[in-house]
Amino acid sequence: MEDECSEWLNECLKVFPKLGKNVVTARYYRLPKKVLSRIKMYSLGLKGIDVEALLLRGESKTDIKVDLREIYEIQINRKLGGIENAEVRKQVVQHSMIHNLLHAERKDLTPGKNKKGKRNEDYEKGFEEEVFQRFNKLRELNGLPIIKNREDLELAFNNVLRELHEKTSRHAKKLQKRVG
């Protein structure tokens, strides 16, 4: 199941050409039930070193050039892996990935901090609209028809997630009866 996240992430990156130089990974994680996914950013700075000065004269001088790399880790709630229909699961996971990748592209993230600053309503509406547009662009690249109404898409995802929650709740109750 981990391979599917990597495969679907590579498809999502096609609609995020600006993130091509960054390292992005995705996999299923154990997350709180109301969190579908989250993204974490790590910043890696590599200092250059003057190799000749170190090896020939024993002096370690660092070059001025510092290569900063941003590494993004998308964590998908592992409960989404319980969606039985693989194509529906793919659509839900990819939509969530696109949401996170857009945060990365817009530089809404800071290393080591999970909390985002306050945003106004116009920003949120524009953000969600762009997620919807990128999702449709990805669907088009994959040969799927575009979705015309964002509200219908949100309603469909909510229905899938509600059914998944009910299924896991029933499963948990059965386990409680067996144990208790």
C-alpha cells in the first residue's frame, strides 16, 4: 500500500512543476481521525568545503555557497487505505496530496512548525478553488472527465469519509464485544 502513495504522488507532481527540484515523499501514517493528511517541511542546508585546503594544508575552510533544499513529507491518514474501491481511494488521496502540495508551492509552510498563520476568507476561497483546478487538471492528464462543480466533489468526498468512519466504528464495536 505504501507504493501506491509514491505512485500517486508522482502523478500529482505533474501539476506542480515548480516543486520538481524539491524532495517530496508520501506515505500512510497513523493520524488523528479528523486529520486526512498533513505536510511537514524540513530544510536541509549543505555547506561546501574547500577540499584542497582541508586535504593538502589541513585547514577546513567552508565555501560561502550554501545549498538549501526543502524536503516535504506528506502524511496520509492510514484509515484512507481502508477505502475498498481502489479508484475512489486514489481520487481521495490525490486530492489530499494536491491540497498539501499547493501549501508547499505557495510557501505556506515553515520548518518545524505545523501551525499555519491566520488567513482571511478570500485567501481560503482562492486556495480551495486552485486545489479544485489542479485536481481537475490531474484528472484530465489521467484521462478522466473533469468535475464541473466543486461543491459536488466535496459532498462526494464527505460521503466516502462518512461511510469509512461508520465502517471503522462498526469494526471497533465488534472488537470490543470480543474482548469485553
